[in-house]
Amino acid sequence: MKTPSLLKILIFGIIGGTIPLAIYATFSSVNNSLSDEVIDGNRQNATKFASLSGAGPVDFVPAAESTINSVVHVTTKVVRTSFQRDPFQEFFYGPGAGGREFKQYGAAAGSGVIVSSEGYIVTNNHVIAEASEIEVTLNDNSKYTAKLVGTDPSTDIAVLKIEGSKPFQPISLGNSDDVKIGEWVLAVGNPFNLTSTVTAGIVSAKTRNINLLGNKGDNSLFPIESFIQTDAAVNPGNSGGALVNTNGELIGINTAIASETGSYSGYSFAVPINLVQKVMRDIIDYGIVQRGFLGVQISDISQELKEKNNLPNLKGVFISGVVENGSAEKAGLKEGDIILKIGAKEVNSSAALQEEIGKRMPGDKVMLSIRNKDGKEITKELILRNQDGEIKITSKEEIIKNAALGATFIELTDKEKKALNINYGVKIKTISAGKLKSIGLVVGSIITKINNEPIDDVAEIVNKLNGSNNGILLEIMSESGIKDYRGFGL
């Protein structure tokens, strides 16, 4: 009786154990099949995404090889001059008597990009600011003394010139308007004096304003910041170097980094090449940048501004003020209008608008698409004017006639003379790297005397400064009326 019962239990036990095993094997097979399909699907999607986005293997070698010989190492010698007065000597012998000139010597380094076979080089203004000597070293280690052609502090761009017996190798210029967020780029330069260094990254943003050039205390400075932002590693020494695309075309001049340490920590910024080209051409052709102005104060449209002014959306750039007798006022633009487009190009930030206007000259006609306070979209044509409200281009001869030692001058008005209680003096209109800047003069500084002789005429001061082979003692006055003395070559 017991044997059949045991046998029955054993049979049921085998069957009971076999069924779960069979079920497990069946579901395990299904799961494995599903896992294979998911993995294969993910692989196919990843491959498809890489193909569509260009995120597959990228060969940087051709771009690096085609650009590295066009990027140069820029080193400068900086001499800062100060003048120490001797009140005792001045009391007996007059202003400047017994004064002594003191010099401080320094050095700086950065990068530059050869943009023509004739030897023109683009770099940053801050790389060569206050330089008394500029030396350029090419990738083959040949060295040249560079001449400063001109600067534009408003975009932090400067142009140099070197001379050689053979043509130089210029870089190919691209189109920064075609740059896309997410595309690969290379930064080429000389970080930490490590010459001919190439790093890679992607474009992470465009038309970025980081307030790098503002708040310099320079009334003639009209900052134009519309940077290309990348995550390519850029460090001190890269300034003035090349930002290139994978075709080896120059799309920007590396200018700044976002860092709390002074070294690279994630993002770098470059001036777009389309803006650089305009600045470069003007400096070469005229010695200064011929800049057109809309004659408006502008603001980005935030959510708060949208709600405050009952705007339909966040598109465009808000006009918060209109300059009297400026281009915008003459064309009928008003405070509260929204600039939507320049020509056919949409502008949705102050930086984008400034970049587009920065590419143009006085006298250029511009078509603006505007939404007025009534919500109506209209088109306005206006003519850009320069800082002085004129639509003409200033000739190179006229600029040279009014310039000396890196500065240009204008005569004081009768109203200014009366406010300062003086009968003579000439005011600095613009100033760039040169002797006058090295001794601390700025835009708005008034030169009243040269070597104790009163100055009341632009031609007179230009002739005296450019023609002197001896020491110069300047009596100067600030716009608030504080008198001082500065000298050089004494």
C-alpha cells in the first residue's frame, strides 16, 4: 500500500517541478528575444542619430593642418610712463620744472591670425593695448616685428602688419552667419605660451553678451558683444587666436573665457568673423572703424517687459529710448516700438541687433520691420549716421590730419571753455594704443598747453606732437576741470 503512494507522490513532484521550469524557459526565451530586439533597435537608432546629427567620428586633422600655419604667437613689450611733479621747483621756475619721468616695463602675450598674404594679422585689442613693441612668431618659428595698423576697442579687435620677402599663408574665411549650435569647432592659439595648440569643442550658443567690453569708463566706447560661445578649451594666451569650423574656415576670433579662476572652466567666447571682417576692412582702409548708429536705446524683451507693455510675445527688441536727431527719430521710430527684423533677418536680442548694425557704415540704408504700440507691423527705411550725426564717410586724409600719437582731437566749444573757465584747449576725441594712452590720457582729456605754450587749434597740436624730437610736457585738464601735468621723452 505504501509503495504505490510513494510512487504517486514522486510522479506528481516531478511533474510539479517540470512545469515551472518549462514556463521559466519559455519566458526567458521571450525576454532574451525582446532584449536582443531592444538592443538592436537602440544600436540602429544611435547609428541613425549619429548619421543625421553629424555626431559620428569627425576628422579634425585636415582643419588643424590647414589653419595652424596661419595662427601666430603675439608677444608685446609694455612701457607705462608716469610723471612725478616737483612742487618746490615749480614754485620758483614754473609748471613742470624739476619733474621726472618714470617708466614701468612689462610684457604680454596672445595669439593672432594671418588674414592676407600681404601680412595683415587680426588679434584682440587687449592683447596689444599699451604695447610699445610687438613681435610676431609664426608656426615655423620665424619672427617679425609688427606694426599696429589700428584698433577697435568696441569689438576688442586690432589689426597688425608684418613685412616679409615671401607671401604669408592666410587662413580661409568662413561665414559666421551660417554657424549652427551644436557643430564642431576648433580653437587654435598659444595658451600659456604653448605655441600652436589645437583644442576641439562644439558651438554652445550664439549672439551671447557677457558684458566684457562695457564699464570701461570710456565715453567713446560703444560695446558690440554678440559672441559665439563654445566649449572648446581656451586659456590665457589664446586671445586673438582662431575659431575654425571642420572645413578649416575662420568663423571667429577667440576673445574671452567664462571663469572664476582665470583659466578655462567650461566656456569660451569668440567675435564672429563677419563682424571682424567689417572692422578689419575699415581699419586697413581708413585707420578707424566707420560705424553707423540707429540712434536708439534698446532692451531684450523679458517676461516682465512683455507683461508691463502688454506685448503679444517675446519676439524682437524693445526700443526704450530714441536719440534726438538720430537715424531712428528721423525715420519716425518711437519709444515702445519693437524691432522685429533687419531686412529679412529676425532679431530677438540686443546682441543680435548690435551685430547686424555693427556690420554697416554711415550712409547705409537699412530696412526695419517694426511693431508699433498699436500692434501694427510696419516697415521703416532709415539711413545710419555716425557718432557725430553725419551720414558721410570720414576720409583717411581727414583722420590723419586730426591725429597724433594714437589720438584724434576736436576743438573745444565756447560753451565748454566757459564752463571750465579757460580760453584755449583741445579735447581728445578718440584714443588707442600709443604714447598719449601710455601716460594715462583718455577720451575727454583736454590738452591746454604743450611745453607751457597755449594750444587752441587741432592742426597746431597735431603738428607739435608729430613734429617734436624733444621732450614733451603737457598741461592737461579733466572734463570736470582738474588740472594736471604729464610728460614723456624728458
